[in-house]
Amino acid sequence: MSNAARTAGIAAAILAPCAATASSTYQELLTRPRPTPDQHIAYGKDALQVGDLYLPKGNGAHPVVVLIHGGCWLAELPGRELMDPMIEPLRARGFAIWNIEYRRIGHDGGGYPGTFLDTANAIDKLRTLAPRFHLDLAHVVTVGHSAGGHLAIWAAARSRIAKSSALYKSDPLPIHGAVSLSGILDLEAYRRSGPDACGGPPTIDGLIGQRSDPCADTSPARLVPSGVRQVIFSGDLDHIVPAPFGHAYAKKARAAGDRVDDIEIKGAGHFEMVDPKSDAWPIIEAAIVAAAK
């Protein structure tokens, strides 16, 4: 199958409605007005190593939400603009928002280790931004959707990565809480039995690389316990990341000793998770606020 045909198939699967009561699509989300960032900041030399910073009102130390977009880790699909609808509601709750971009499969340097290092470096960049923008680094919450949910939970577990790994850092910025919105949290399980909506096993293989035990430093399920409070959201109508995957990860993380809230939202599909107009949003927003406390 050609790359163009494969991408078209993935986009069709993502756009397909899964039930009449789950109607949000990424296509519609992208038509909404985009907020203007207070700062557009590079965390590396590549054009994709950037983030948009949004600041709330007030002069105090601002808790931070790091938004990590999904899109199957693929260059062909939309980027951080997928998270834009969430920004104003969260900024109104007093958060500084750091909406990051990262290199993906198909970008020069994307996949392993670039996708992971970009995510890590973008988060660690907050250390240099904190004094200037009055950021509270004791209350940083990672919030990711789909493939970004994977990266949000992975980022919270970076202290578990072995020193021998190309992804190891001696002093990663501590994460106070992590929220997964339909995240792919067990790469081995998703590769083995997940739907083909993100391109099936070839996408996972493109993300983790061809190495000995490639999930050891890339799959959140292999990095428990992280010691970080986590909230795992799933939609009961999600055909891209079905709810049993979230439940299975939550069970494993709890068994390892992590504090995990496992929440399945009835009537929600995949994109309701990032849509403030959806019925799912109030409970998601409340969970993000709680995770920062």
C-alpha cells in the first residue's frame, strides 16, 4: 500500500463517526477559532521543536498544563492545533498552557528517539521559562490525547527509564499529575490487538524502532509505577482507542502502586475528549484541575 493510500485510510478511520451520540471529529475541531499565544517559543533548532505559551490573568505563580496532541504519532495528521479548543477554558481556570509540537513519524528525526526526546525537551524547557513567566513548576500537569496521551503518561514516568536508554535523562522535570484522554498506554497490547485506525503494527514499529525490547523505554505500561497521580479517561464509543485498553493499563498501574483514577465516559467517542462543547468536558476539566492540586 502506498503512503498516500495508507494515510487516506487512517484519516477515514479517524473521521468515521462511531455512534450518533459521539459526534465530535477533528475536522470540525480544526474549524474553530484559534487562540493567539502570548509567546511562540522554540525548545530546539528544528522548526517543529516549538511550543505555544498561553498565560492566565494575574501575577502569581501559575500552575502549568502541558498539552500534547495526538494524531497517531504521524506527520501526515494535524498537530498541536488539535488541542487549541481546550486552551481558553483551562486558561480561565488559572493555568498557564504550554501547547507543544514534536517531530513525528515521517518527519526528519521523528520516531525513536526523536519523538520522545522532543516531548522531554519541551517539558524540561519550562525550567528556563518559569522565572520570566511566573510558572509554578511544583504543579505541572501533562495532558495528552490519543498518541499524546501516551506521551503525557510516558513523560510522567521518565525517572523510570534505564540509564542505558537513549531516552534517559538524569534530572527530568518532575510531573505533578498526568491526564490521558483516550491514550494508547500499552504499546505492546495495542500493537497486538488494537484497531487499525492508526495504521496498525507498522505505526507502532515506526514509533519505537527496531531494537532489542523496544517497549522497555517507550511504553508507559512498562514504566509503572511512575509515582505520579494519573487520570485515565476512555470513551465507551471510542473506536480508535477502545476503553478496555485504558482499563487494562489502569489496573496494571494500580497493581504496581500508582494512584490512578480510571474513568469511562458514556456516550463519548475519541474526539469528545478534547472538545469543550461535549458532555464529556466538565468532568475532564475538573479532573485536570484536581490533578494540579
